[in-house]
Amino acid sequence: MKIFVCVKQIPDPNTVESKLDPATKRLVRTGVSLVLDPGDETTIAAAIKLRDSLGNSELTAISMGPASAQEALRRALAMGVDRAILISDPALAGSDVLGTARTLAAALKRENPDLIFCSTESTDGYTGMVPGAIAEFLGLPQLTFAREINVEGTKAVIKRVTQTGYEVVESPLPAVVTIASGSFEAIYPTMKGIMSARKKPFSQLSLSDLGLDPSQVGEAGAREQVLSIGKAEARAAGQIIKDEGNAAEIIADFLQRHQLL
Amino acid sequence: MAPPAISPTGGWIGTTIFVVIFLAALTVFGLRVGQLVTLLAKARREDRTDHLEERIGDFLLVVLGQSGVLRDPIPGLAHFFTFWGFIIIQFGLLNLILGAFNGSLLLIGHDHTFAALLDLFVLFVLVSLIVFAVRRGIVRPRQLSSRLHGPWDGFIILGLIFLVLLTLALVETFGFAASHGEEWSLLGSWFGPSFYGLGTATNVALYRVFWWAHILTVLSFLVYLPGSKHLHLMATPFNVFFRNYGPRGALPLLENLEEREDYGVSKAEQFTWKQLLDGYACTECGRCNTVCPATNTGKPLLPKEIILGVKESLLDRRHEIVGEPNLFQKLPLADVRGNGHEEIQPLVGGVISKEALWACTTCGACMEICPVSIEHVPKIVDMRRSLVMEESDFPPEVTSLFNNIERNGNPWEISNDRRAEWAAGLGVPLMAENPEAEVLYWVGCMGSFDQRNRKVATALVKILKAAGVNFAILGPEESCTGDPARRIGNEYLWQMMAQQNIEVLNSYGFNTAQAETATAQHGHGHNGQTSRARTIITACPHCFNTIKNEYPQLGGHYEVIHHSVFIDRLISEGRLQLPSGFDHRKLTYHDPCYVGRYNGVYDEPRRVLAVLNSNGVTEMRRNRNRSFCCGGGGGRAWMEERIGKRVNQTRVNEALETEAEVLAAACPFCIMMFEDGVKGVEAEERLQVEDIAEIVARALEEAATPSATRAGQ
Amino acid sequence: MAKTIWVLVEIEDGRPARSSLEVLSKAAHLGRAEAIVLGSAAATVAPSLGEFGAEKVYVHADPTYDTYLTLPAVDTLSDLLQRQQPDLLLFPTTYDVRDIAARLSARHNLGLITDATDLRYDESERLEVTVPWGGENVVVATHPYQGTGIVLARPKAFSVERFEGRQAEIEQLSVTLRPESQQMKILDRVEVQSEGPALEDASIIVSGGRGLGKPENYRLVEELATVLGGAPGATRAIVDAGWLPYSYQIGQTGKTVKPTLYIACGISGAIQHLAGMKGSKYIVAINKDEHAPIFSVADLGIVGDVLTVLPQLIEEVKRRKAQL
């Protein structure tokens, strides 16, 4: 089977507070440490597990992003992915959900995939919309929030996370599958993985390779516009209050203010 | 070469038979030993010929003087006599063998003094045998059980030695009786005359029977030896001679990471010959098990089983390693494992369980106590390396540790930019601001980020300021040393971190090797620094050990001092004025493994504490080089402890036994583990955990405000 | 002219889902709210929606929606969009609706703004959607074109309101569901009885440490967790002390959690613990020691006795919840 996994390089969510540049209205990506989205690490683990259990399958990681995103793809290769594709083009900067999904779908279409893995959502944007949009552009079914996936013949069966448990959902292949974060243990690369990652096939595509018009993607194609960027209510730096009998009320007020009740 | 009074073989036919049997036994023995030696020859290379003079000296002390085993006095003495008895009995044996050729040993062959000495040792060994048998059969310390050689090996050996002694005594008795005292021996002179009545012919016959019995017992022993734990008899002297003389705290470097085929050890033959020799040398005394913090808290790790597991796996794989046996070797007797085709289990995850490998705190207590210089920890780390770097198979909670060290330069999800935040407002310069600083205070991740250990860092700053030390810290230029990564088996990550740190340290001119060359040239090092050897101090024994003992493997040579030693030095140089006996609380001191056992620092911290505390230092049951680990070393601080008792609580309970109110430590990991341990045993009210620096800093405050309430009053 | 806003209303246990009603109420404030209800229980749910702000309800009571995920709903909405051009699709953020919104957006090239905490139309009738970004920024965004756009609202961003006496016009949709869209089939639904705290998934965690004093007092932590609808957790210290099984442990060793709310009760905040929970969105800490490191990460810190504060807080939360 030809399996694909869509991945993304993001500012390290654990150490970097995600910031927007008021001038460009885009995510600040300079001067911060960039990593493969931790959510994608578990998605890759799920894809590798499936590839290995199916046998005779190839797993390709695909990403859209600036040149620096090859580092994230190298990490995916080190983890055990067989091949990587990076779609990089200046015209892609500022792409929204649809632009991103359109681009990835165009690249995936050339490959005739059997199964496309995505994370449920990225750890920086959290929209969770790209996988569904890719599925729509490719005309494929989508199996979302999977915490377990099995392929049985020409069908995929997943356990789909719900509020109270899970649903067993099946669909014909090819399909897009999104993996619920934390469902799989991320793979820490072996030395062999790290060394062989340098030699595995790595291709780079531009917009013209995909036959996409620049007006459909990037900032030009965006269907949303940022009007302004403001400062959030500064996270009140540790308000410390001595209990004078009204602590319960103070806490309850706090919870209510933040819609936590 | 005077002939014996009686020919033991009774002529050339007997002698011929003897020669044939003797040569056959020697051949089988040779084949078996040859197999063992070939296995070593096929193993990885390692140079152990440095420090020759010390090697010879220690060899004499440990092998001939038996200093290793004598640390445990009762079995130690018994072993001492068995060892020397064995050597002397060999001469007696040679004498008896020469008898078959109508000869005897030069000088001592008929010497009564030698004969008397020989028999005295026969008696000593006999007593020792009784001691051993009682221990093995009745006392039965748990550490003696042997999975590899089964429960009978020990008894078979004891039985064989007993038979050797018995047949020797009988040979002497009937030799004396048959020759009417001409063949003199002490035992013969005691028992021989009672048999005069049997008549000379009978006595001669009995002499010959027992001569044969003695020779055959000895030869069976010889053939049995290589496949038993008594292989140590031959291997131990070599093992002691070739022991490690490098820094004890340094794990071996895994070279050439980019082009290697394997990373660590998953098959026995990937160990170096010395690591494998350890298996041959192991006497299976189990002393290592008795001191191991994992074994003692019910974890599936027994250090002895690690050593024997490696040996077992090596012997199991002998045909894979050496190739199919030839016709000779196919003789079952000629094979160390009796040539059986047992199912071969993998070394890691088979013969040795992964859980056992992950349970190790690398505290080094096993290596410290081993009488025959076996190196347990490097083997464990070698196998961990394979698990981590080849299989990516390690406790899942370690993944984030590795990722964080690699991405953030510290074990947590904290940006390394915030490394100097703890020092805000304390007036601590960064190296970048004070490049001429004499002393670099290497704060380490715990001191920089952990709230509890930040207090230690703050205390140390107070001390340095009070002593007028010109110092600085690196701040965000400092990264994790990589120590936990290395000990968990991620050599790649350690090398990455080490190189990064070495670059920073060198840029400020701390590298002593570099400073020397630079001085030789222009008197100036990199970064325009004056090149002189400058000191790095740290309150973290793990940082201390790896920078001092392991960074040299990558070209980083630094003068590194643990803060307890530095404080001691400041006091003795008079730079630090402390009120003596200001602290009246009862105090005990825990020796951190990487300060004590690995780097031999025992006295300095005690000296500092003794000055301050009116009661001096109350010692715990296990102290100094036998200190019991806090449970946090070897990366264990980052792993779950799911099995057995808690190591930290075990040690805290030991501190509580002394009725001390203060448990003084000198390691951030010990402090973290003990803080948790004290909470775990619910002893917060009774026991405080404090770093030496905190105690000293408080004394300084005390000195500044003499009217303040004295601690503990 | 009033904006027409469509709200896809989900059904939970035969009743309109709370998250849908929140959004419906907001839509009713912004303009003309029209609800779409799909699935076998749609007809019974539809009449009640007027009371929550809907002026009109499109109903298609077909069990196909209950068995086949996403695509039938997308088709129906898509058909409806061919006939009418609402100004906005304002949807709640739920597992199922997210999938539907993504496909609709791609199929009709609709701009898509997610995670909205507020939205309004300015004087020039331009939509302004407020979206928090990271911890520091708030973005105001719009759909920069004429025509329909999609906005997904963050759960609990709006409150459910009643529009007394409002009656919704009900239109039965007559669509034929396409067999080729019946692909993602639900074979089984499994309710998982939570055994012990489902810490990793909980959006609210109440956690206890040694400051609780005695094992018996841990029940206060459990009780607060229960009334808040969260999960109880613990520090290594009290797990080590044997108060609780290991599955409760949060920290470097133990579980790493990132809930929306983390209430630390009697926890000093050793780094081993902080490492496991500092990613929480809001942290409330109650501790006697004002120098406890936990306060350095807390949004709200109460210096006080947990044993006094917790019982009061449990009552206060119960009281306020009853009022909501």
C-alpha cells in the first residue's frame, strides 16, 4: 500500500509562546526553535505501525512549508518514514486552511495514495480543518479522531474517540485518517534511523510542479483576513491572595470569568 | 632428584598408563581453556596496558595478598588459606607426580619443613572447607545462589577439594607406613604408625591406590574447572591485573558514531575482551548483590546475574563466534558447555531482562565491593546503548527527557534562555560580562530551574561572594552536560551536548590543554582571555563527573571541583570565616555516588560539616564508599519506579535510624530524591534535607548577625 | 437588513446539544437565526428550537445521518446552499461538526474561521470574529468577500438563552441522500466506563499533595473534581506515600497533562510535578506556604489552608452551577 502522512513544522510549542507578527499578521517563525509538530510524531508512529503490520507498503511524509521544514521531514525519516516530499514555494506563504489543503491534495493526487494520515489538528493552529478539506478535494472519505486503526481488505476500520468512549467506524479505501493525539507512543529515532535519514529519497516540489495557480493559494487565495491583532488580556502574572475567609468566592469568580464552570 | 622411597606406579607399565591419562586430561583441559581464550580473542579490542607499575603492585596485593576478599573477614580468611593451600599443594602434587618417574622436587622434595608446611595448609584448607560448607549449606546467603552453574557447582567443587585433601592425607599416611617413616610427612607421622600392622606389602599397595586416587581427583578437578565458577581461579589474576586504571567515573567512549555498524552491545561478542574476562573471573560470591540499591529494594536487577548472564550468553554463542567445532572439540568433554545444543536466548531481553538493565542507578556500589575488579556498570550501559540507539526501546517517560535535552538544552520543557533567571537580583555576572572570572560556577539544570535547588545555587552564590571569589556563570550559554542521556544509553545525545559545552568552555579559555599550548605560543587563549588554568566549580556531582572525567574523551580538559571541596578549600585558606559549632542539630551526611565512590571525595564535606556542627557528623550504617544510592542516578530520576520498595525512602529510613534531624547532601538529585523520600515516609517534621552550601550560607548569616537565634535552638 | 445565520444543531440523547444551543442563541442576537437539524430525532427536536432563538428550522428526519458520518450532512447542507445564500454558517466546535465544516468549506470555497470566542457585525455590516491566539494575542478576522462564510465557535464561549414565546417556522427538507456518500459507517458505539481518572483527557483536573495532611482528606480533591466535572490527580509524594495508586500521579514521572483548568491543592510544586502540568491553561493553587514554587506558575494563588478552602469551594461551585 502507498501510505502518506502529512506533517508540519511549528515553533516548539513547549518552550515558545506562539506569537503573531502584527506587521505581516503571520506566525513568527524566526528566532524560535522549530520542531516537527509533536502531534505529528504520534501520527507518524501510528502510520509506521500500520505500514509494518501490513508489509509491502511504503510510507511517505509530505509537508508544505519553507525550506527549513526539511528538518522536520528529516526527523520523520529518522523515525522510520521511507520517503519525504516537501512542497515549498514563496507563493504559498500565508496560505489558509483551504490553500494548504488544496496544495497538499494536489501533491497527494499525483501519488495515488491508499491511505493518508494526518494529525487531528496541528499544535500551533488548532483548526483541525486541513484533513477534512484534503479529503474533500480528493473526493475521499475521512476517518477522524482515530485512536486505533486497522486495515481489513479494502476497508479501514477505526476506533473514533467520542466524548464518552468511542465509535467503531469503517470506510472503503483510499481514505484520509486523522489520529487523536496521545493515542500512540512517539518513536524516538534510532541511530540507524538518523544515519539512514540522510540517504532516503527526498523530493521537493514547487507550485508549478503541482499545476496550481498562485492565486488559489497563499495570501492571495486566502478566504479569511486578519483585521487586527491585539494583546490578549495579559495573563495576570500570578495573582496571589491571602485567604481571609473569601477564598472560595475568589476562586469561583475566577472560574466563572474564564468560563470554566 | 632423589628417588622416592616407594615407586607409586610400580614400574614402567603403570607410569605409561599414568602418562597417557595425564596427557589426555591435559588435552581436554587445554581444549576447554583454548575455547575460552579463543572467545576472548574474537571479542573487541581494548587497551589495558597503561599504568604498568601500579598494575604489578596491585596484582601482588590483591592476588597474592588476597586484599579484595579479605574485606569480608570470615569467608575472606577461609579463602586466603584455600588460595595459599592450593599453591603449596601444587608443589606437593608435583612431587608426587615426579615420583612416577622415580624423581622428586629439587630441594624441597624430601624436605621435612616443606612437608610440614604442606600438611599445615592441608589442615587450614580443611577448616576453610568446613567454613565454606556451613555458609553454602546452612547459612545460605542469598547472594551465593548461581543460576548459571546451578546449585550443585559449589558443592561439587567443595567435594572435589575435600577429596584432594583426603587422598593426599591417605597417600601420606600409607607412604609413611609403607616406608616406615622414610617418606616423612606430618600427617604420615601422625597416622602412618597405626598401619604398620598391615604389613609393608599391603601398605605399599594402599599407598599406590591412594596415589592414583589423588592423581585422578586432581585431574578431574582440572577437567571440571573451566566449565565451573572455579574458572575464576585462572581468570581472576588476569582480571585484577587488567582492571581499569582510568577515571572511575568515565564510561567508555563510543567512537565514530557516524560510521559505526552497531551502537552498544546486543550480543555478548560485542563486548571487549576485558568485559568478557569479567565473566570468567566472577567468583559468584554475590557481594555485588548485597550492596546494590536495586537488588535491595526488590527490583529485578542482580548485578551478579548481569556478569553471569554475559558469560552464559557468550558460552551459548561460542559456535556462532568461533565457528563449528572440529572433531576434537566435538568430544562433549572438550566443550565448556558439554556441547549440548540448548536453545539460544538473546542476551538483552532474554538472558538479561530489560527491566534489570533499566533498574540500575549506576551508583557503582557493585564495582566498589567486587573483590576481583569486575566492571558491572559499563556493561549495563553498553546494553542500554543498544536498546536506546539501536532499538529505541526504553521507558517511555524518557522520550521527553531526550527531546528536551536536545531541543531545550535542559531536561524540561523550559526555554534555555531562562537559565539565569534564578540569579536575577543576586548580582551574579555572566561569563559574557565577566570573561576574566577566575571561577566559573557551573550551575547545572537542577540549580538553574528546580525551585528547591535554586536555593542551593543562591546559597552557593552567598558563599562565593563572602569569600570574595571572582566568579561568573554561563547563563543561557550553559546546557545540560548530557550526563543523564549518556547513562541511559544515549551516547549520541551526550556527545552532542558535550561538544556544545566544550565549545563554550573553550571559548572562555577554560581548557587546560588549550591553555598550555596557548601559553606556549603567545600567552593568550581564545576569546582574548589570559590563558591560565581556571577552575570550574559545580554543586552537581553528575555535571562534575562528566565534565571532569568524560569531557576529556572529546578533548575538553578542565579543572573541575565539586562545591564541597571548594568550600573546604576556602575555609582552610582562611577566605571563609565561619562560626564553629553554630549548628546544634544532629546531622548525618549522605555521600553522593558521583562525589564519593566515583571521585573519592569523602573527607572534605565532612570536614566542612564538622566545623559547623557542634555534634559533628553522625554516620549512617552505610557510609563513605559503601554509601547507599538515593535512587536518582543513571537517569533513574527521570524514570518511574514501579517495582519494589523506593530506593529514596530506604535511604531516608536509614538516615532516620541515626535520629538525625538534618540529612545533609551534596547533590541536587539526592536532594530531590530525599525531599520526595521524606514526604513518602511522612517524616517532614523530623528530618530536613539540606545541601552543604545551604548549611554554610546559614552559618555566614549567623556570623553576620551574631544575635540571631541559633539554628536548632 | 438582518443577516441570515445558519446553525447546525446536533442532537444528544434526543435533545438539542448544549453547544449547539449556545451558538444558536448567539446567532439570534446577531441576526436571523436558522437552524438545521438532521437525523432520526430531528423532527422531535425541531419545535423546541424557537425558544432558543431559531426563526426557522430545516428538518430532515432520516436515520442515515445517525449511521453515516459527515458526508450525508455535507451533501444536505450543500444542496441547501445551492438554493439559498445565508450570510454565515455559525457552528459549534464538536467532533462531528468540525468534519462537516471542513468539507463544506472545501466544496464551496467558504472562508473558515475557527475557535471564535466572540463575533459581531460592525457599522458597515462587516463580520468581525474574535479569536484568541497563543497566550498573548487576540486576532480579529473576517471573511474578505461577499457571500457565505463559516465560523466555528469555541465551546462555552456563549451562554444559552431563552427567547420566550418565539416559534420557529419548520421546513421539512426533501432531499434524496446519495448512496455514494454513505461511506463512513458507524458499526458500533462504545461507552467507556472511566476506570480511575482519565487524566490525559480531562479538561479540568483537581490535584492534591502532601498539604492535605492525611489520606482521608484526599476525598475533598475528588469531590471538587466531581462537581467541576473533572478528574482528580496527585503528586508523586502522596502516591509514594501510598495514598493513591500510581495511575493518579502527575509529573515528570507519571502523567503529563494539559487541561484547561488545573487546581493544585496543597501542592508545593517541585519541578518534577511542574513538568507534568505547567502546560495547563489556567492554574489555581491553594497552599499554606506563600513561598511555595507552585505560586510561580499559578494564575490565581490562594495562600491558605486547603482543608478550610476546599469544603467552601465545593459548596460555592455547587451553588453557582445550580444557578447557571
